[in-house]
Amino acid sequence: MARLSDVIEQLIKELIEENNGCAEITRSELAEQVNCVPSQITYVLSTRFTNGQGYLVESRRGGGGWIRIRRISNSTTAEHYIMHALNAMGEQLSQQQAEVYLKNFVDYDVIPRPVARVMKGGLSDQALNRIDTGLRDFVRMDMMKNMLMCFILGSASK
């Protein structure tokens, strides 16, 4: 008889396959379906659906919360790191948060320092000073995500 973790893993993989590489679930519904506690779902996700195993897991907590699991293609570690960061980002990004992301990208050898410097300049409050302050962090986030996607696509074509 298969272990419960194996059953949950197989069920999630089937959902991903049926939905073209991306499944959206709720812990409570899946736990109810396999007759277990929601923490068992969390355990399976954290041990069997990691970046290193080719998956990106994104979640939204609270009422109406969900967990989205995406199968990603084999790519470099840098691309995994960037994709994970992209999925973790929200809708807004302050200048300080952008600088933290960029510092981490450089520290983990994900983005070369000169590229990060250019991105930092383009994402600064000074560069965005003509944009209303209420919209600035939204625009900065859109720009950051777009820059990172361009970086991934550029490095993939090498």
C-alpha cells in the first residue's frame, strides 16, 4: 500500500499534467479529498515540489487562499532563482526592496554586478520622479519583472 505522501504527490502531479504544467489547489480541499490534515499537504509540497526538482510553488494565504504549482523546464540555477523571486513578488516594489533583490541577485551570482547597477539606476526614485508617488511602486514592480524576464530570455538564448 502506498504511503499517504506518495498518494498526495501523485495526485498533485496528475493535476499539473492535466492542466498543462500548472495546478492551482487549496490545502484544505486537497486534504479533504485524500482524508488527511492540511499540514500533510504542506509537507509534501515542501519536500517533493521544490525548485531543484523542477517546480515553482506560489501561494496566497488567508480566506480564498490558494497554492499554485508550476512545472518548470530544466534551466540554470540562476533562472530558477529569478523565477522563484518573480513568483514571490507582489504588485508593488519600493526602491529599498528593489535594492535588496538586486543585492541578493549579485551575491548569489544570478546577475552580474554591472547589470544590477544599471537596473538599480532605472528603478530608482530619481529615475521615476515624474511618476505620481502613488503609482511609483507599481510601475517599479512592473519594470523589475520585465527586466528580469528579459534577462532570463537573454541568458536562455546563449
